[in-house]
Amino acid sequence: MIRYDLLCGDGHGFDAWFRSASDFDSQEARGLLSCPACGSVDVRKALMAPALASARSRGGDEPVTPEAESPPVSLVSGRDEKLRGLLRELKAHVRQTSEDVGERFPEVARQMHAEEIEHRPIRGRATAQEAKALLEEGVPVYPLPAFPEDEN
């Protein structure tokens, strides 16, 4: 993932994340990028300065040189990676122990809630509006966590 500082034609600055530089280029070419402040599709990369550690911020008096070795940087902390692992295990368990009812999820969940059919573990797909309606009706629903590698 790469983060770019972006600027619209009206001068509004904002940032966005992309899978790669070519992903940004593709979205820009197709006019899929827009300013969240004004909606302008005239969006371009803004000048970005790299974040470099100075000798003072590192606690020393030596200047930073290109030859200086840097420790490997993890984009995800160990704690976050452990949490993601647990969420992946939970998701796998739900998939193994429930029936996939697909697009019929809201209908089947309502029938079970109304005790029209036998209760059983189910999973499926619902739009945000359908899930909100189910919750407002008192039907308990829980989304499965989505990960970047999932096809959403």
C-alpha cells in the first residue's frame, strides 16, 4: 500500500491509499478520483517530502548518510498481526460451522428470528441498508472481518 498526498484543482489537499503507483495512475486516467471537499475530479499528486530522521532526533551528533543501515520496518505491529491472525481464525471457524445462504441472508435471518424456521448458524450477504434494517428489527447480525487480500 502506498499513501499519496493529493491536491484538487481548487487547492484542497487530502490523502489517499492505493495498492500501487500504477493503481493510482489507472484510477486517475479513468477519472475515478475526486476531492472529498468539493467533488472536483481534477486531482493530482501533491509534492511530498520524505520523512528523514535527523541526527538530533536519533539522539546522536552524526549526520544521516545514505550508507547508514536502517533496521527493517514493519508496516503492521506484532500486536496487530496477532489480532489479524485471531480474526482470520474466527472467520475460518464461522465459515466451517455455518451454512452459506448467500443473497437470501436477510430473508432467512428474519424467518429464524420470527421462529418460522429452525435456528441454525448461517452466513451470507446483505447490503448495509439490509443489515441496518435487520438490526432495527432486533435481528442480531455481525459482519465478518474483511482483509485486504479478500475480494470485497
